[in-house]
Amino acid sequence: MSHLEKIKTAIENIEENLQNELSVAQVADQSGLSRWEFQRVFKALTHHSIGDYIRKRRLTLAAEKLLETEERIIDIAIEFQFSSQEAFTRAFKKLFKMSPGEYRNQKIDLRSQKRVKISEDMLDHLSQGSIEEPEILDWPAFNLVGLVTKIHNHLDPDSDYHESLIPFWQSFLQLEKRLFKDTAKRFFGLAFTQTYSLEEDDLTYLAGVEVKSEVEAKEFIDQEPSLKFFEFPQKSFARFRKKGAAKETAYVANYIYSSWLPNSPYLRDETGNDFEIFDSRYKIGEDSSISDYFLPIKSREK
């Protein structure tokens, strides 16, 4: 069994035992690696120590129960292996900056710890240093005109959305050549829902180019009615530089949501949309391609 398989198995064991007694030593010993080697590999792949990951996953599931049930806080604390309600409250406040009772009453966004998903391809991607720390920036308002379709959620590393998008993008690029006269300097790929939540299995996907206004967009829509116009307001974003072909988006998104975001000083801005920009650095299907992934963010302090 490879190191990757051992880590994947360890994550499965952790998830199955979050409500049982579970120590770092137990998880490491069950992997077949030495405790030192296991912890080093686990941290390299997931960007978490084992103990930190277990604690954050337990608190995340406990937070879900606080909202979804009327169980007493003490019962939830004991279920997730906290010795007392006081110990649970201290850990909850340290991670989420509020007490369990305050969270149950306010029902606000938390920096929750998603389950980490890893694959051989994702391992290769990470090992090549293809995901770097993001640049935090304010992105001005912009307008897009383009084609829309439905995709399976790109946050799922097992999603085949990139394969289904190839003919879709080919159709759009043919339209772009005919209507826009090859004037587009960059292309936008944008995933969104009406609720701005990315928890759904299926999302709407837009392939588009920038236009100055709805009036300009209408000139193109009059020629091709299947095109749609969208306006997007100014937002703060974390911009991740991505190296690789289209399928790498799932790995980048998984890393962002399962590792970077819960350990950053930011929350995802639920009023914004994730999008990618493809320009002259990007060649379809080439592993040397470079593109940018934008995550809408807001400060946790606000």
C-alpha cells in the first residue's frame, strides 16, 4: 500500500471514529508507518497535524448538530469526545470565536473544517508546487456575456466536469471567433447558483468574455440569442495561480475549501462567485498551462 493509500485510509478511519475515542497514536499506528513518518506525510498532504484535523472535524460536526437538532449542548459535547461542556465550549470558542450557545442562536457562517479528499493526481499536483499562497485583492465590478450550461460540482475531486466542458468551451470559442473577431484577451469560467452556495451537486457554469455594458452585450446577443449577459459587483478575492490542465481545478478547489480557507483569516463571501480566468498563458489540455482561480472572501472579523 502506498503512502497516499495509507493516508486516505487513515482519513476514512478518522471520519468513522470522530464520535469514538481516537488518539493520534492510534491513527498513526493503524497506518503501518512509524508515528513520525505518518505525521510528516499527513501534514504534507493535508496541511494539518493529525490532532488538529481530528479536533476541527469534531467541532465542525458538532456545530452542524447545534443547528440541525435540539440536543443539549452537553450531550453533543460528550458525543464528540469532550470531557465536559466546559471543555467543549473552550475548544469551540477557540476555533469559532463564539460559544456553542451563541452559534446556535445566531446561526452565522463558521470557518468549518471540510473533510479532506486526496487522490493520486492531486498528490502529483501538490508535489509539483502547483498551488501557491494566494494574492488578496479587490477586483472591480465587471460584465460578462457568454454561454451557460450545467456541470457537476467542480469541488468534487471525482467530478468529470472538465471532460463535459471541453465540447462546451469549443462551441463558445467558435462563437467568440465569429462574433468577437478574436478580440478577447481573456476568458472567464464562472460557477454559480442562485443561492451563491456551492453545496449543491450541480452548478450553473458560464463561459464568457468581458463587455463594457449591457448595451454592448446586446449587440452580440442580437446575433446569437443563446448568449447571456451577467453583471458582477466589486468584491474582495483570494487569487490562486493554478498550473495544469482543466482537471486540476478540482484539486485546487478541494485544497482551497478543505485546507486553505478554514485555516485562513477569511470566510467565503456568500454573495460572490468563484471564477477562473484563462488568458494567453493557458493552452487547452497542456500541463504547463497557467490560469487563475478567484475565491470571493470576507474577513472573519466583520
